[in-house]
Amino acid sequence: MRVYDKEFKEEAIKLSYEIGNKAASEQLGIPVTTLYTWRSRIKQHGEIAFVGSGNKRMDPKTAEIRVMQKKVKELETANDILKKALAFFAQSQKK
């Protein structure tokens, strides 16, 4: 079983709308049924149709919240590093 990345699937779908499913599948060397499946997933799920790597589909608001939570965690880590550096340099100034 071949695995296709998200970009390939999206480009294949665009091509299928331009030249048709059968011609696109022949040109790309993929089964026409696969192309039909990808097109139906795009219609049903939109931008989150091809999540891959075990990631779950989620609505855009949930995805945005996860991105923001990750960013907050990164900023908290950076803040902790800066606090430790400040304490280190303040300690060396006292000597």
C-alpha cells in the first residue's frame, strides 16, 4: 500500500478538477477510486481532510486552541530560561 502526503493529495484533487478524474489518475499513476475517495473527504472535512500521522480530525476552533496552547507552553519555557539567566547574571554582578 502506497502512502501519499497531504500536498500530493491536494495537488491530485486540483488536477482532477482541471482534467477529470480518469485522466488525472492515469497521469499520476493512482487508482481512480482513490481519487474519488480523496475528493469526497475534501468535500466532507475541508482543510482537515488529510491529517495523517495518527492525528485526529478536529474542528478549526479546537485546532486553533491546540496551537495556542503549544505556543503558550513554548513561551513559558522561554520565560523560565530568561528568569534563570537573569538570576545567574545578577548573582555574578554581586561578586
